[in-house]
Amino acid sequence: MRLKATAEAKPLASDILMMVSNAARDQEQREVRRPAYLEFLVRVDAALGMAGPTGASTLEERRAVSSALDVLVLVGPSDVVETAQHLAALAQRDHGHSSSEVEHARTAFLTSARSALGSSSDALARG
């Protein structure tokens, strides 16, 4: 009887170790992603003319958005990258953008980023 209990405990212990390892990996990913998401937002906000009366970003601001987007492509996940690409495209336009279009794209990015971080609205603010 004791051998059976020991044999059953080994897979359970293995499962627990796997869960702990997965949780640690997930936490590491969140810690890498959070600053990348924040940096992207800072660069996009600067390029969107939350700076400037023309609504057009400078070449330097567009390059900064592109660099921040490159980091997001590396850290993923794909749904965050997709929403970031749309927001980046708006920020990099030479001819400006509508505020409602920008707000919609920004909200979509924030929603996907929060989801990837596995928490609610305060996830990005903790940086």
C-alpha cells in the first residue's frame, strides 16, 4: 500500500514543480513586457502630437516609435504586437490622424497589453 502511495506522489510532485516553474516563467515574461509596453506608449504619445499643433510627428519621433515597436515584436505576444502595429502606423503618419481613431487604437493596445500581463488596469502603471 505504501509503494502505491509513493508512486502516486511522484507524478503529483512533478506536476507541482512544473506549475511552479511555469508560474516563474510567466512572471519573468510579464517583467520583460511591462517596461516594453510602457516605453512604446511613451514613444507613441510623443509622436502623436500629444505634441505639436500639426498632428504630424518628427522623423526622430517616428524612429523612436519604430524602435519601441521592434522591442514589442521581440517580446510579444502576437495580439499585442498587432494592436501596437496599428497604433504605431497612426503615430507615424505624415498627414495626421483623427483623435477618435487614435483613441480607439490606443484603447485596443492597452486592452491587449493588460491581457498579456494577466491583470487589470493597474498592470501598466506599476512599471
